Amino acid sequence: MDKFIQLFSSYKTSIVLLLVYAAILAAATFIEKFVGTVAAKMLVYYSPLFIFLQLLLVLNFIIILIENRFLHKRRGSLLTIHTAFIVILSGALTTHLFGKEGTVHIREGETSSRMVMHTSKGTVYETLPFSLELTDFRLVYYPGSQSPSSYESDLRLHLGDESREAQIYMNKVLDVKGYRFFQASYDKDEKGTVLSVNYDRAGRTITYTGYFLLLCGFILLFTDRNSRLRRLSRQLKELRLSGKLLPAILLVSSCALPVVARNASGNRLFDVVNDNAIPSEHAAKFGRLPVQWQGRIVPMNTLSSEILRKLYKAERIGTLDSDQFLLSVLALPQMWMQIPFIVYSNNDMAREYGLSEDAFSYGEAFDDEGRYKFAAALQEAFATPPAQRDKYDKDLIKADEKVNTLYQLFHHTLPAVFPPHAGTQHQWYSPGGDLSAFSGEDSLFVSTVFDEYLSEVRLSVKSGNWQKADAHLASIADYQQKKDIVSQIRPEKIQAEVRYNRLHIFQTCKKGYLILGGLLLLLSLTSFFYRWKYFTLMEKSLFLGMVAVFAYHVYGMALRWYISGYAPWSNSYETMVYVSWATVLAGLILGRKNSIILSLAVLFAGMILFVSGLQWMDPQITPLVPVLKSPWLMFHVAVIASAYGFFGFGFLLGTATISWMAFGKKEASVERRIRELTLMNQLSLLTGLALMTIGIFLGAVWANESWGRYWGWDPKETWALIVMVAYAVVTHLHLVKRWNNAWLFNLCSVFAFTTVLMTFLGVNYLLSGMHSYGHTEGAPRIFGYILLFYGFVSVLGVVSFRKRRASF
């Protein structure tokens, strides 16, 4: 028994169990990828061995708390946090053993009291102590799109002799006698609803108690004088006061990503385009015209920007901006049919269909008899299941989407510029679409005004007089305002979006971060060899510049929030922008007294913004899918993304420290520098771990309020848990005497960041799951650079280990 207590009171046992736990979780996500979700749950998540492993972790936590007398040592934060995990896992076990989860399917006008549950023993049916009648189901779309905005079920509850009305939609739960109903799905004919059902009173109470204890524990972590975070802060302060520390000499390697610029002006056909260019002044007025696009009312400038990026993968084409391009395409279609600007990258397609290299024209997609060249191959591609499509199929489908976009522009089924005078969906109409809903003067106006406007544009291009074109454009804008009976047009938001598109805020921040961070790093390294009296002034100036860029970054996020109406971290692009912001924030908080660390944090933020601006990242503002319409989204993603920022800062600190160990001399000043960087890294990772843990459990609350379950073992959820476990291991290495050294901690802080990269990028590309709204299709393009960097870090780790072997 003594040996058992000794074994399970060991921190080394904790770390080993956590590593095994993380490895099993990672393996399970790949099992799900190749074998299926049910197999992953049966083989891993719900298996007796996995449950036993979690029980061992709980037992380990309890014995450590007792044996190390945390309560008597006044270690309130650690005691509360570890107790919270014990309670949360106990709640999960209670839910697993006693909770019920199933579905209820009801058609309109029908009544049901049967819940269907799928268990390891098969399908089980249970009769509810009441019945539900579906009086109406509604699938509400975003205006002018096929994207669902909401699923809504109107119900009549029959509880014995009592009946009452109720409504369920995504993120609105119905509670009846302990049973919680959630809007899960619906029938294809939109005449039936599928409700998920959860019965888990005891498990929910225990789990929420654990969440409350966890919140209290992390509050104590930041406020209790005896907490590790506060002690590390005091040690860092004392170290800085002990003497003036010299800046570190770092090996900074940069990889220049190849950027291929297409020189449109080199093609003789583009000379014709430039000769017939529409003045930017008139194009800007055209760009401010409201249109309906993918469920939002946006300025024409937003539509033109997205179409140009889609077709040409650039912000400009030759000398034309996006508004000039779109208006020119609408007014001069015959000219644009001959211009090779539909970008693609498949040489097999070029050979198969005789397309121009790199970019083909609309006309090249058709043969001499006007037949669509891609038709036969497209039928085969679409008949192939998405998971089995090869690169050729995917590239062909993308090329077809681009050709179809141009077809809609040439035939004026894009853009939708005319507001409806009636209709529950508030769908706008395009000049080339079905305009039969209009009558009288409205019908005459909408059927002629756009063609007349484009005719005036063509005449103005030749004459240079744009008064009549301006007048026609103004008449369209006036008509929109008069017929906007449901107030969809918000002029202030239209102006804000035009300003947002024009400013390219995050591209400017990227340049500012890279330039200022690079200058500060160069200045800091130079000051190691030569101290000039103006260095301090220059450092302060660069610091103020960084603060100014950071403020501009905040302005950009706030402007995007105002335009979209929701917190700007709902997809991969927005999350990268937010993580960049959090990285700079971490640098300003923890590295403000260390110019090198601050410069690295700012450079890293610039690199993140650089990646977010690559062609495969979509900066488009889109309506939220129904499940994301929850206040929990804002808190959950904001907290987790902030954690990524602190983990990224720790990644930089770890790399800097390992570099210093590898190439620095063994002197007192060097040891102080390593100690300072290590303390800063520990503070950063502890802060990140606290935020990550809180964010995960905020996500669990969100899942419970949206789907009726805390955890579904979705790959994204699972890898977020792996991130938490990985950093829990790194921040607890100091508890094992043999592993308590700066080299191992900093090296592990660098490699732990791979779990963040896997969660943010790898899951979306290598795995699959319900978090598909954050998909990053082009992520493989940077995987090679990531592997190259970690190969370099591995070599750096070996060099630094050999150099410092004698010190531990």
C-alpha cells in the first residue's frame, strides 16, 4: 500500500499519465478519420480502459492533494483548480453512467412521445412522461441566399390535462421535467423537425459546480500572493532589479515565401482594357451602391473585391481597382470574354482543354461550336463523392465556379441591386433575373434602368463625359432608398464597409509590425556591440510606433465587428487576426522591459497577419451559421484565441532561450538572461494555460446550451484538450527534480506549440468534424515551412544540450 501511495503521489506519475492520455486522444482523432466516429468512440472514448485511465488521473490528483498537504500550505489556487478537475471528471462520469441522450422526430401536425437512443447495445426507445406536437417548422434563410439563418419549431406540449405552447430554435432550449430539447435538424421537405433530447440533472449540476470551482481557482491564481504565477512575477522583478541585463544575441532566420506577381499590363489585350478604363471617380460611386450578396446588404465594392479575388487572386488587375474591373466587365462583356484572367494552376487542364498558361479567358472554356469544354468531366467530378475527388476534380470544379460567376455577370444575374417590395425572405432582384414580381412603373424602371446605365457607361468611356452615367447611377440609388421598406439598407454601415475595404487595415498592420519589429530587433542586437546615446530615444520611438499600429489593429477589429454585427473571430481568417492581436498584447504586457522579446512578439504577429493575407485565406465577411449565434461564441473563441497568443509568445521565448544556450557564452550575464527569459516563458505559458482551460470549459457550456451535451469528442474539441494537457505537462516539469531545468522547459515550450498548430490548421486539413466552419483549405502550403523550422529547432536543441550538459 505504501508503494502504491508513493507511486500515485508522484508528480512524475502525473506527467506520464497526462502524456499517455494526450497520445491516446491524438490517436483517436485519426482512428475517427479512417474508421469512423462510432469506431473511435467504441475503441477509445467510451472504452473501459480509457475510462480507467481517467479514473487513475483523478486518483492521482486526490492523492497528491492529500500527501502534499496543499490545504495546510495555503496553496488555495492549486487546491481549488485540482479539486475542480476532480469534480468535473466526476460529473462527466455521472453523465456517462446515468445520463440519457437521444432524439425525437416529429412531422407537422403530428404528436410524439418517443425518444430514440443509440447505444452500444443498439437502438433503444423510451416513452417520455409527456408528448410533443409540432404545429409549425420554419427554415429561415439569410436574405438572398440559401444559407440557413435559423431553424425554428413551434410546439404544443401535452402534460396530462395541461397543454402549453413552446418554441425551440438553435441556442434556445426547452426544459420539461428535467428533459432538455434542442433544435438539431429537420426534414428535407421542411415539414418535420428533429430535436435532440438530454436528461442529465445530476451530471449537469456536478459539472457546473466544477466549472465554478475552476473559475474561482484561476481568479486565485492571479490574485493569491502564494500562487505560482505571483511568485514567478516576484522572481522576475527581483532578477531585473539585481542588475542591468544585456540584450541577447539571437540567430534569426527568415524564410522568404515566394510571391508571384502577375504582370497584367504585359499582355497586349490588357492594353485594350487600359484604353477603355473607367475613371476611378465614377467607379468609386458605383462601388458605394448597395447590393445583396450572400445574405448581407453590402456595398458594390465588397462584391467587386470578392469577385476579383476569386477570379484573379489579386486586389487589382492591371491598372484597374476592383470597382473599375466589375463595372467594366458589366459594361464591356465582349472585351472581357477574350481576356485571360481566370487564374488556375493545373497543367493537366491546360493540356486537356488547350487553355492559356496560368490564366485562361472565358472564351477558352468553349469550343468553336459554343459547347462547354468542361461539361463531360464535370459530370464525372460531381458524381464522385467529395472525399474521393482528386486534385484534378477539385481544380476543375473551381474553374467551373469561376466561369459560372462570369456567366452571371455577363447576363446580369449578378449583382442583385433592386430591393423587393414584398416577400418574407426580403430577397433582392438582379437586372437579368426574373422581374415578374414588379408591376407598373416599378416594372418598367427595373427592367430598363440598368441596361440604360451600362449603355451610358460605354458612351462615357468614349466621350469622357460622365454626367449622364452619374445621373443614371443616382437614380438607381434613389430607387433603392425609396423601395427599402424593411430598412435593410444602412447607409452608415455601407460607408463603414467601403472604408474598411479601402483601408486594408490588417495589411497595413502587417507591414507596420514587420518593419517596427525588425528595426527594434536590429537596434537591440546592435546595442550589444555598440551603445549610442540616442538608442534609448529610438527604442521609445519604435515602442510608440508599435502601440500606434496595435491601436490601428484594434480599430480594424472593431470596424469589422460593427460591419458584421458579431465578434470578429468566427472563422480562420478572423481568428488569425485576433491571435496576432493577442500575441502583440502578450508582448506589450510581458516583454515591455525587454526590447528583443517585444520585437520578436511583434515580428511573430506580423508573420501571422502575413499568413492570414495569403490567397487561400478568405477575408470575406459572411453571415453566421445558426449554431454560432450564441453569446458563448464570443467568450469561448476570444478566450481560447488569447491563449494561443500567449502560447505563441512562449514559443518565441523558448526559441530565443534555446538559441542563447546554443550560442551564448557561459557567463553570469548570460545565466541571468536565460533565467529572465525562462521566467517570462513560465509566466506566459501559465497565463495561456489558464485562458485555454477557461476557454475549453466555456466551449463546453456553449455545447451544452446548444446541443445538450458538454463534449462530443469532435476532433477540434479533442485537440483543444490535447493543447491543454500538453501545456499542463510543460508547466509542471519543474515539480520533478530531474526535469527541473531551463533547457528542457524551453525546448518543450517550443514543441508544445505543435499542438496549437495542429488544432488551428492541421485538424481542418488532416481530419474532419463538425467545426468545418473554420476550414483552411490551403493550409498544406505552410506545413513545409513548419516542418523545416522544427527540424532547425531539433538541431538547435541538440547543440544547446551538449553545450549545457555539465550544468544539469
